[in-house]
Amino acid sequence: MAERARVLIDCNDERGLVYRISKVFFETGLNVDSNREFVDKETGKFFMRSVVTGSFDEEVLRRALEKEMPQGAHIRVITPRRKRIVLMATKESHALGDILIRHADGELDAEIEAVIANRDVLRDLVERFDVPFFHVPADGLSRAEHEAKTLEILGRYDLDYIVLAKYMRILTPEFVARYPGKILNIHHSFLPAFIGANPYKQAYERGVKIIGATAHFVTDDLDEGPIIAQDVIPVNHRFDWRDMQRAGRDVEKVVLARALNLVLNDRVFIHGNKTIVF
């Protein structure tokens, strides 16, 4: 029997949904510790996240909710646990190092199973935290061969999420299809204006006044998946491009950590190509 759960429901909106859901909780002997709901008026979709406590059977609760919900409702009864993640990186240390430190300090409700990188430069950093490090070099391999080696390592773990901590390679649709809604990415928020090498230098030359970062789920559309979190900071003429890059990296690591915590705590619904975040 469970004692605490996060109940996530999304379905077509109808009158009385909150009442019907609350009635199930009451009749099951549950206490509602927190509750948030939202209706997307344009699509007529209802979203609700509740945290409940009490002694209950997950499957019994799910079936009771299904009887009260519209046809096709998506209902998840999630017992809180430390989720399992793998980090993927290239050679930039700021995002990866920040997650490792947060994990070591107990701030991250997850188990880091491993780090996979296509460069070997971050091995010493990762191994200081007693996390397995796998170097999968891309040189001399086709994209398919490189991804096959990466997938072989990922297949050793029962994963909840993959976090691209500045993993500077484009994943193929076949790779993404294996982990739908399970891959998080972080990038600067200059896209699509400044694409390619050294976007911060491009931004400096254009005289931008804000820089930021975007964390999102990965889809087949490059850097256009559902956004989880974003932030910006102001810059001015006193910043050269290297100053902008340093400030941008700080924003990137904070935004990625924020997005990861939202996902780990089951606060994010994917709704088309956007998210509902509670």
C-alpha cells in the first residue's frame, strides 16, 4: 500500500471535473496536500496535479479516477522516488559540473547513473563524484555507428531521463524516438538569430541587450521542442563577447537545473509543442 502519490490528470475539459476528482480522493480516504489545475481554453484541455497522502492501492485509485473521467483521459498515479538519469556532454563543464554538485549536495532528487561524453576532457571532473564516465568518441564513426555505441551504454540502465548537459551533437530521429519526452536539452536563447559557431560573439557584434537560456524537451525539430524553463539577464556595452559567454553559461546551468527539478518532481505536462508547468 502506498502512503503518498502525485496524481497527474489531463483530459478533455468538462463541468465538475475538480469535484469528481476530489470526491474520489475523499472516498478513498486520502488527504489532498496540494492541488493545481489549469484549462487551456483554446484546446479545451484540462490539467491537474494533486499530491495526496493516506493508505491506498495505486491501481485501485487509478481505476476509481478512470470511472469519473472523460473517455481518453490520461491518468498517472506516481509514487515519489529518486528518478534515474544519465547525463550526456561534450567538453563544456559548466552545466554538467553544476548538476554533479547539486547531486552531491542532496539538492537533486535523482540518481545519476552515468555520464556519456564524445570527448574525454571531462572524465576527471566526473570521476571526482564517483559517477561512471563513458567516452564514446565520434571521430572515424558515422552518426549511426556513434549513436549505436551510445545506445548500447544507455541500454544498461533503467532510465527515467537523459539530460544533454551541453552535448554538442544533433541526435537522429531514431535516437529521439527511443526516449520520447525523456530527453532534456539546454541552449542559449539567441536561436534562431545567431546560429553556428560562437553565438556570443555574433550577439556581441549585433549589440544585444539581453542574453538567456532555454531548457526544453528534445524532439525531431532541432532546438524547437516543448520549453520547460527559460531566463534572461541584461547586458550592455561594457560586456565583450567573452563576458557575455561567461554570463550566458551561468544562466544556462541555472535554467537547466530548474527545468530538471521540475521534471523530476512531476510538475510538467507536455501539451503539443508546449508545456504546462505546475
